Amino acid sequence: MTIKKDTNAFKIFSTLNDRKRGNKMKKLTIMISAACLLLLFSASSQAETMKTRIGELAFTSGYPTEKTVQTLYDELDFQRAVQAYLWALPMASYGAMADEHIRLGCDSSTVVVADKSAEQQQLVLTANQDTVYMSGVLDLRNGPIVMELPPGLLGTMNNIWQQPLCDLGGPFSPEQNRGGKFLILPPGYDGPMPAFHFHTVKSDTNIVVFYLRAIPQTRDDFPKLVELIHTYKQYKLSEAKKPPKMDFIHLSGKECDMLTNEGFAYFESLARYINENPPRAQDMAMLGMLETLGIAHGRAFEPDKRLRTILTQAAEVGRAMAKTLAWQSRIPKDLLYAYPGKRYWKHIFFGDPAFQTPDYMAIDQRSKYAFEAIGTAKSMVVSVPGQGSQYIGLYMDSSGKWLSGEHTYKIHLPKDVPANMFWSLTGYDNETRSLIQNDLGRPLVGSVHGAKPNKDGSFDLYFGPKLPENVPEKNWVQTKPDMGWFAYIRLYGPEKAYFDKTWIPGDAEKVK
């Protein structure tokens, strides 16, 4: 008996078996794929590395490893410390100036007098030898202080952040250069007030720095101007009924160093300044950064070895950045340059001596100024012909190369220099930003120092290591080879020709 195969049934059975096998394979494939994905996901969640500019950073399950935590906190503290260095430059600079005044003996009834003007062994940011100076520091923690200002002195009073509190003397002062009494009040003062009239100044910091100038026509005027300064008085309000004798410390022949502390000492002194003065609302963000570095009002500064090392390194980088902001500014050229096609830079780039604009603080310009110069005043930014003072800086020669002491340069000033008080051109060492030190003991040329005009009334002025032939010595400033330097043109009582740019000084031309 022959059995015939049911072909159709066999096909159906085979198909069913194939489907079962296929489903098993698909399930197996899905399971393997899922397992691979799970392994990959698990591996990625367990370990992740990132290559960054500060090195390789590792994370496990999204959490930083112990080594990564240390790396990132070291970097965070370093970055904050560098920015704090730049931000705090105005306070660090004025704080150092206050410290030196106190070291010299200043107090509530004692001031310093540069009776022969600034001298080259005295390190003070962009001081000049044109005027007789008087300066002091007021510590308001012991109560209000009275200043009795005689007419004829010009200057400014700044808080410890180097922001102007009040112009002293001149048309922008409350007493309009007629002299008068000033009452300087501590932050938040609500104590008794005197019955008689004062020009009241409310300070927002406990430490206040001020300076005053007596303006000469020639150096021969200096002795009588020192006599004028000696009529100035200053004392605590609590001593007003019987003020103590005023003391004047004369700087002539003495050394002093009013430059900002550097290295770790920068942050060490900054911590002290923060403690000596109350926090201000405008500084809260940066004070928050300083708090993470152990610097806070009302707290002792006790950094460990790790933080000391970071702060020391940050001070080095911060200073290098400050120098770069000062000498290689990214300020737009239309704001930076005083004259089209010339190398002169403006001294302050906005009409506000605190560097505030309607929308922001001009932070780089603020750092540049605080590194290079000292002291701000309304009179420096108000454009009123015949009043106040104006400054322009020169850092490069006519070809755009930095000024350097081994070369000789000629600077031509057209006739009728627009200054009704005095004008000068002063050279500064770009490392100390203080007066050039030379054999002459004179780092400047100008009207007070007897610069000799040409027959047409213009001036040819020279800066170089040796006196050029046929050049009057009073028209020359001696420089040191390989020393970078810059110069300020000062115009006191600047006249209309300066503001409308009909008078334009010549660039520094290298003499071959």
C-alpha cells in the first residue's frame, strides 16, 4: 500500500516551523541588542571623560571623581582670584596709598606735603613735578572729620574704591574755590550735627583719601605755595571746640612707596581693606566671589597652603592682565584715540570718573586706569574751557612702536599751548608707572620748568638717553636704555583750542 505525501500539509507545517525558528531568532537578536545597549548605557553612566583646557576631567554616573573635584575647585578659585585682582585694583591702590600715609605719620590732624613737588625716589602713580602737593587719609571709624580749606588749592576726595566723593577747590567744588569748611561723615552716620554751616560730604567707606595741589607759574612760586598749604586745617568733629595743632610732614628728600602690594600680599592687604570698610550694594557680586576665597567683611583671613599658592599665582596673572589692559587696550579706536591719525590716547574714556555708563560699568577701562594712574575727580571729565584739567597719554612713536629709553624722540607742540594755568609733558617708567628716574632729577618739560620756545612760539621737546646737540637742557628728558616709558601731556585750565581740536600736538618722532 502506497502512502502519498500531502504536499500542502507539509508546506504548512514547514512554514510554521520556520516562523517559530524566526521568532526565536528575532527574540534572541532583540535580547542581544538590548543587552548591548544596556551595557553601553551602563558603561556611559558609570564613566565619562572630557578633554578640556585644564586637563582631562572624569565623571562616574554623572558625578565628578575626587581628582576632578580638586582640579575644578583649584581652577574655580584661581579664576575668581584673577577677576577679583582686576576688580579690586582701585581699592588695592588707594589702600596702599593710605597705608603709606599712615606709615609716614598721617592721622586726623596730620597730612603729608610734597613741598618740592614729587621726587623721583618717591613711587607714586603718575605724580607730577609741576605742583606742590598735600595729601592725607581720613579714618572715619572714630567719627566725622572737619576740613578747613583755604582758597587757591585744587584737588579731590575719594572713597577707598577710588570714586570721587567731592571736588576740593576750583569751579566744581561746593565752595567754588573761595575756601570753606567741609564735614566728612562716616557711612550711615546718624549722630549729632554741628549748628554752623559746613559743606557736608557723606562717605560710603570708612577710609577716605584726598589730595590737594597748589598751582605755580614757575618753580620760584613753590615756597609761598607751601605757606598757603600750611593754612589748611583738619580735625575730628569731636575736637571742633579746641582743635589740636595741625602737623605737616614734609616729603622733601624722603623715600616712599605708594604702589599696590603684589603677590600674596595683594590679597592679604585686600582682606584688611574689605574688613575696614562696610560692604556696599554695588559690590555684592564681587564680594561674593571674594567670600569663596576666604575674604569677607567681619571675618579673619586664614587661607590654607593650597589657597595661598592659588592666590599668589592669581596675583601674578592678574598683574599681567592689568598691564595688557593698560598697554594693549581693546577699547575701540574712536574712544581710545584723542586725535584722528595721531598716537595720543585719552586718559578717561567716558564722561564719568567712576566709569559708569547708563547700561554697565566699563570694567576694562576701570582696570586700565587703576593700574596706570590714581585719583579721580569730576574736574577731569568735565569739558569746560579754562577750567579743570585734561590729560592725554603717549605710549608709541609715530610708527606705532612702543617708546623705549635707548632711542631719542622729538615731540613738537604747536604754539599757543591751550592751558591758562600750566602745561607739561612728563615721562613715566611703564613698570612702576612712576616718575622716570634719571641724572637730572627731572622727568618732565613744561611751562613751570622753563621750556624754551622756538621763534614762532612752538616747542620742540626731546626724550632720550643723551642731550641732543643744540637742544636746550630744559627741553630734554633723560631716559634709560631698554626702559619702556610713556608720557602725559597735562593741561591745567585747558582752553577752547584743546576741546575743538584746533591745537594738535605732534607724535613722538624717532631721531636718527
